[in-house]
Amino acid sequence: MRRVGIGLIGFGTIGSGVVKILKERGRELSEKVGCDLRIKRIVDKDITSARCVKVDRRLLSTNVDGLLTDPEIDVVIELIGGIHPAKEFVSRALKEGKDVITANKALLAEKGEELFKIASEQGREILFEASVCGGIPILKILKEGLCANRIESLLGIVNGTTNYILTQMEEEGCEIEKALEKAKKEGIAEADASLDIQGIDSQHKICLLSSLIFGNYLRLENIFCEGIERIRVKDLEYARDFGYAIKLLGIVRRFSEKEIGVYVYPALIPQTQLLSKVRGAFNALSIKGDVVGELFFYGKGAGMFPTASAVVADLLDIVSRRSKGKREDIRRGSKEKICLRKIEDLEKSYYIRFLAVDQPGVLAAIARCLGEQKVSIASVIQKEREESKVVPIVMMTHYARERDVQRALKEIDRLPVVKERLAIRIEE
């Protein structure tokens, strides 16, 4: 049985999970692919702390160069995260003739085009199933299971931390700061969760998904991104009263033959939709293909074993293709000539919540600003007065263009009687 040498860069939570799976199921997995899977070297800054799995200490090293130049290592697994030095490690591994597996969505979203070009030139592969939605094999589903389809839309809860926070806010009635604190205590949120809260983590993931769907690399700066930092408990309560839930969504939508939209933003979704039922730190994706119709995928999007499972699946794929003299090139295949619909050209219904001074004429002034920009009000509710003598006003609009809504909101912001406002798009 041919031996395949594995080099692991990063022996943290996910790396430990990968090693544990390979140790416990190595023989079974080797028989599946007809190759002897062997961990040859594990590199990490910290090789002294205890892990969930014991390894031969002779495998441990702090020397990345030794791993990258080892001729007995065929596949490098990069699990350190971040852009640098991960980019340099991946680039060098490819140029040394090694295939690469990574869970690093930030690296691929920002530097993927360059790295995949190197992989193609070197006749090597980069697989990254673990970078999006952890244990849900969504990349494999898009590449293989749905290859006969044109994807019409993809709506996904692709960040478990923000979904956990929104669930806590709704169920416990706590504001975002307290919900985030609990998420950190539970080990769900990082010490610095700004990438999650601001939607940037979701932006990285939706960038990879959309690039895979359309065969084109989308630049991050062209993907509109809005986070959940301004959402309050009352917004979740008001949304529920209207029959909606609030979720942070990554959205890919085909508007026409040549026009697509790719966005990340919090949205109101009807309580009748499955996405509205996703609680806690779980991920879910609703996909519509032109042939297969609507599909729904649900599962754990992060954590040691869901992510490690995806890494090992990529490993088996690479080894299987190597044994047959084949490889996957993400640069091949359909590259659709498309244009992106900008967020200001999007047409949606909107939920808008104002905090305004409780005095006559306020509602009329707000309605006038909206009307001047051709934003039509579908319904309005004036809630109970708060202690600060301001009253919440909640509106639902008919379909309106984003550009017009934002112009109206800027005018409303100038009204001295309006103290706060928030607009959230509605995904029907």
C-alpha cells in the first residue's frame, strides 16, 4: 500500500481533532483510499501544552521550513488561520509540489485567486471544505451534487456565533453585549468577536460560495456587508409580532442571465421558512437550483470535530485523486460573464424602527420624508412610550429601492424629534 505523508501546520482545536480522527480511524480510512495515511510532522508555536490526543513527541516541531521541504510529505494541512504567514506557508507548500488543505476562509477570500493560480501552475490542489459551514459539506454539494444545476439563489446562516447571539437575545431578552459575553463563556465566540458581529466572517464565506457557484473570483470589497451590532431585543420582539425572525444572512441571488447579487446583512425572514427555525450556534443553507428546486442543509458550522471531519474528507478526496493521477482545478469549468447588482439598486420591503419624541406631527413628518422618496408604508405601529419620553415607531414598507430608502432615512435623521432609527431588509 502506497504511503501518503501528511504535514500539519497548526495543532490547536481543529488540528487536534484532525489528529484524533486519523489516529482512531487511520486504518479504516487508509483502506477506503487504498493508501497508508501517515502523519509525518506537526508544527505549532506551542508543542508543550496538553491536547485532547496524545502523539509521538518526535512528530512535533516548531520548524515550518522542515515540514515544507520534507520530500516524504505529500499533503500539507494549514490550520493556523489569518492571512500572514499562512499565505506564505501555503504558497511554499504548493511550489514544493505538495497539495494543500485549509480551513482558512479569510486567506482564500482575500488571496485565493493568487494561490489557486500557483496551484494550477504547479499541478497541485487546494481543498477548503472546512472553511465554510464546518460539518456541512456544502462545497462538495455545489461542486458535485448540484453540478447539473444553475444555482438561482443561496441564503445561508453561515456564522454560528451571531446566530447564537440572536437566539439568546430573543429567548433570554438580553441585549447583544450580554449575549456576546455568554457566547464567550460557552466557548462559542472568540475573545475578539468583531469579525463575527460585523458580518465579515460571513462575508468571507459567502465570497467563497459565490465564487464557486459562478466560477468567478469576487473581490471582498464588492460584497456588501452589514452586521448585527445595531439590533436590539425590541427589534426581535417587533419582528416576531409581524410574523418574522431576524437572522444574519449570506445571500447569493441570480436576478437574470447576466446579473447576480451577493450580500451579507441581517434580514427579517418569515417564521414559516425553515431558516427562521435555526437556533443557537448552528448553520443552515437554503439553496434553489433550476433543475432540482429548493434544498435545505443544516448542521454544526464550527467546533473541533465538525470542522476536523471536513478536513479529513478533503484529505481522502486528494489522496483518491492522486492515486488515479487526477486533480481538481477550481479555475476550470464555467466562468459566467456576470455583473453584480449593487446594494443601492436592490429592491426590497423594509422593517424600519424609530425612537422619536412623543409629540404631535412626528409620524406625519417621517411619512413625508419617506413619501418624497417614493417609499410607501405598508403598516405602522406606535409602541408604548419608553422612560426617556421617546416612543418607538415601527413601520413595514412596500417594495422600495435601497437608494430611495437610504435617501429618505438621511432626511429623517435630520429631524430633531427622531433620536434613533434602524432599517432591516425583508427576505420573503
